Amino acid sequence: MGLKLMKQLSILIVLLTVFLAGCKSTPQPAVRLKPELLNENMRVGIYINEIKPATTSIQGADCLLCYGVAVAANSSLSSHLESLPTSDIESAKQVVYDGYKSKTQHVEFVELSKDKLSKLKKFKGELGFAKKDFRSLKSELNIDVLVMLNIHAHGAHRMYSAYVPVTDPQGYVSGVIYSIDLETNQYLQFQRFNRKVLVEGEWDEPKQQFPGVTNAYYQAVEKVKLSLGNIFL
Amino acid sequence: MMKNSAKLCIVLALGLTALSGCKSAKRDDYVAAVELNKGNYIAKHDVRLLLNPEMSADIRGRYSNNRSIEQGSMLYAAGTPASALAQVFAHAAINSSLQENKLSQQQTAANKEIQPFKDTIGEVSIGNLLSSDYLEKVVSSDVGDFNSVNVKPIFFVSGDLSHVSLKLVSWIDAPGKTKKGAKRYQNIIEVHAEPFSDEVIRQIRQGANQQQLKSKLSAMLNRAIKSLHDDLVGAHANMSVQQTIKIKSGNRTRFIRGNVIARSCDYTILKNLRKWIIHYPSSVVANETNSLQACHNVQSEGTTERS
């Protein structure tokens, strides 16, 4: 009886190990856009995720209490960042639009609901292929290439070691942009961006509405827009 | 026993906090701006400058502001809430000290890098850099009045001489028995010089063209004083819409959020989010490329007409 239980436990441990090992897959490396893959008759649809207000991203405050303390310590900065307009970061989509417009005549912004995206089936391809199967969108949206621009976080970034900050807040924009050939589900282009910009001089200026951090944030936004434009060079 | 260890931690934290102040980085190139109200602008002829013309120009190395430190995870020992708090304070004090030390080391290293140039140009007094018009406006503190403005110029030079700038820290103390250190006016006027050509950099490095460097410092200081004067009399009050301005110098591109307050063929003046007044050569302001082209066209037309 004891032996059988041990055997079952061993199998469970092996299965759990295999399952957990699968959680850490090789990340998709960057894919440069090859101009020859685009022609002027290609129909391109650009999707941009809903951009939330800017805020402070905390990293390194690993325990729950540490994170709570870090969030509270940066609350006035976060409130200020949340009050900033999102129009500057949203204008990144125009950079992408202009870039594709220089390659093909048919470029448009497309709408996709969260529900629609989450219901897409998994795609079992190698690196270089999208993890979800976007091919069904080809006929639905009447496009050949889908461009996804996802802004994950923007505002400020601050590193912590438990309860204590190890960096000053920095201007921050992170996200990913990729384009998928809807015939093959292959990436035509893939690039993550994680731009951090140092504040020049003092950062802790709550009475003046954090001008140093705000400037660093706008710098990060513009630098991301520059790197998005460089995709098409 | 536990109580003793908590006390020890608190003493340690206080000790570290006190020690962290021993090697602090210089922060005199930063002020929170206090602007004059519309009704308090100073009349053109009443502006006086409080400074010692015999004083040597303060020339410093251009340093990085990055105070980030590398640190692995920290393990706190279990104990009473007081000891836990003491450990967090000790951790914070250590980190703060490390960050300040890093900034201080960066400033020291930057200063060391420019020491050869400083040695070759020797001591330069502020009086030698100021134009005669502004020297006439200089008064000593015992004769200074309500409208006298203190000025403290700090020059920054990068190690490779690719970048020379000036920060003119200026302030007017609040009159009467107000809070100690209260200011009626306080701001920074920043001037970035037109970059040197490679040939001039080579000459300065060889100690052959120090006059060019001195002329540049002088031109920057006089430009900053003129701009300070304009700010005090209210000439910088009209501002455009806030925008992100692209500055392209060599391979480096940076952006500044602010309002353009004046532009000419030589310089573009803007007010950043800190309300500091910043002068950039129009040649490095990317948004000004079209205006600059127009300036070149006007200049070349003038040359053609003369010839």
C-alpha cells in the first residue's frame, strides 16, 4: 500500500516537474522587418491595445508587504503621472501607420475586442511564429498582415530591494510590436521595447509636480517613437 | 536580549545615516524655481548683480546623474516590530549612502577628467568673462538693495570637450523677517554652447587655443546674464504651447518638454518643466531645422547682394 502511494507520488512529482519546465519557454528573439516581404498591394491592419493612464511600475519589492510599502511611498508620483494626458504615447500608433503607409497603400487601424483575442486558438509553431492562431482574422478583417502594438506599462519605473529603493524613478515605456503574416501566422517583424530614461538632477519635487520625472517620461515616449520609426529604415 | 539588539540596530541606523552625509555629492546646480509675479517685475535700469568679480570661474566636469546601485536580495532577521523597523532603516541608510557615494564618485571622476584643460587655461576670474556693460551692474553685498540679484555661474565641460554648458544659479532673498532662506526670486539659466569643431578640440587639447575656450565661456556667461535680466523685467513671460523639443547633438538625441519662449537664428530659448530657462544653439534643435534653413537662405542672399 505504502509502495503504491510512493509510486503515485513519484509520478505526480515527475508530471509536475514536466509541467513547470514547460512554463519557461525560449523567448521570441527580435525579427527585423524585411522590406521585400511587403509590397504595395498588401493590406495591413494595425491594432493597438487600450492604453491605461501612466503610473509608477515597481520592481524588486518581492514580498506583498514590501510591494504595499513601495506603492504607498510612490503614491504621490503615481497620482501625478495618472493625471498626464495619454495623447503623446497614443501618437506612437501614427508612427507605425506612417511607416507602413510608406510601404503599402492599404493601411488601416482595426478594432479587436479583448474577448475576440482571448478566444483565438493556440498555434503550435516554432520560434518565429505567433503563439496564437491569427489566421482566421485574414478574411474577417480583410487584411494580409496584422500589426499588434501593445504598450504594457508607461510612466515611471523604480527598482527596489525589499522595502528600500535602489534607483531613483526613471521615465519608462515598455511594450512589444509585432506583425504577422495572416497566411502563415509567421512573424514578419517582432520587437520588444523597454525604455528607461534617467531623471536629470533631482527627482523628488512633489510641490512642482515632479518636473524631472515628467520630462524623463516624455523622453522615454519620444525614444520609443524613434525606435518604432526605425523599424522601417 | 532582543530589546538590546533592537537598540543596537537603531544606533547602527542612526550612525549610518549620519555617516552617509560625510561624503555627499554636490547639489548646488539645482534649485526649485521661484518666479516673480507680474506686479513684481524689476524696472530695466534697477537690475543689479551681486557677485565678486575677482572670484575664479567654477569649471566642473560634466557628470552622469545615475545613482542606481546594484543590490541582491536583503534578508531581515526575525524579531520584534521595533527591530524589524530598525533593520529597514539601516538598509535604507546604507542604500542612500551608496547612492550618494556613487554620485559623488561620478562628479569626482568627471572633474579629474577635465583637470588637464583647467590647468592649461589657468585661473579665470568672473570679471574677465563679463562684458563691460554687465560689469557696471555688479555691486557688492553691502550696497546691494531689494532688486539686487545674486548670481553663481557654474560651467560644465565634458571630458572630450564635445559639450560645454553653463548653469547660472540666481536668486533674490525675500525682504524683511521672512522664513530663513526664503527667496523672492530663484531660478537657473542654462546655456549650451555651439559645439567645437574637431580641429579646435585638438588645438585646445594641445594647449594651443585656450583663448577660444575662454571666449566661449565668456559668451555663455554674458548670454545667461542677458537672459536673467530679461526674466527679471518680465520679457520671458509670454510662452507658447507646451511641446517636446528634440535636441540632436552629434550622435546623441535627447528630448526636453517645455515651452519655447524665444527663437533666433543663433539660439532657441525654452522654459523647461522646472521653469528653468534653457538656451540651445538653434543648430541642434531639430524642431528648428526649417527656421534655420530660412536663416541660412537670408544670410546667403545678403552675401550675394554684397558681392
